[in-house]
Amino acid sequence: MTNAVTAIPAAAATEAEAHFARRLSLETDCADVQAAAFDNPGFVLLDVRGPNAFARGHLPGALNLPHREMEAARMAKWPEETLFVVYCAGPHCNGADRAALRLARLGRPVKIMIGGVTGWQDEGFALESGR
């Protein structure tokens, strides 16, 4: 008996492996960022929302850099190999996608933190406020 889940067969294991490895090369999640953030994380965490939203609440250690302000000259303060992890308000916001696209076009390594601020709070993690 088929249903909406079983009507389309699952991908071959090798195809699934490639797909999920690719996703993990482009995304990270709130729990992984939180676990890494306090012990030499190896990435720069960028809140890509506007300064007012950032001031109301942002992830600890995040820098505020709205995607519209990402340009080669501004990004030059970090070494070329710096990994950037970007986030925005949450799943209803495409600011992180816009930021990731800009950084990729500048030749910069980038991952999106899926869930954004909403996901962070859903995990029970605290925000900081202020600029």
C-alpha cells in the first residue's frame, strides 16, 4: 500500500549521501553554532539584519553586517579563507540567503545558520542586546 511518503521511492544511498553532504557544506544549525561559539569557533558569525533588529537581540559574539553592506573593501579586513556563518530573523526571512549569495560572489566561504534568531530561541539559547 502506498501513501504520500512511500509513493516516490527513496534515492539510492550514494545519491542521498551526496545530497546531504552538500547540504551540510552550505548550512549549519543553531546547536552546532552554540557549541562551537565559545571555543575558538573557526568562523565569523554575522547577523545580517538591520542595526535596530540587531540591537533588540542577537546571538552572543555576532557582528552586525547587513547583507546590503557586504562589499569587497569591507570584507577585506578578514583573510580570504575566513568562513562566515550568516543568519537573519528566521525561516520567514531570506536575508541570510542574500548575504550568503553576496559572500559567495565575493569568493568567500559561507554557511547559513538555519533557523536564524527564531531557531536560536527555539533551542532555548539566550540573545544579547545592544550594539
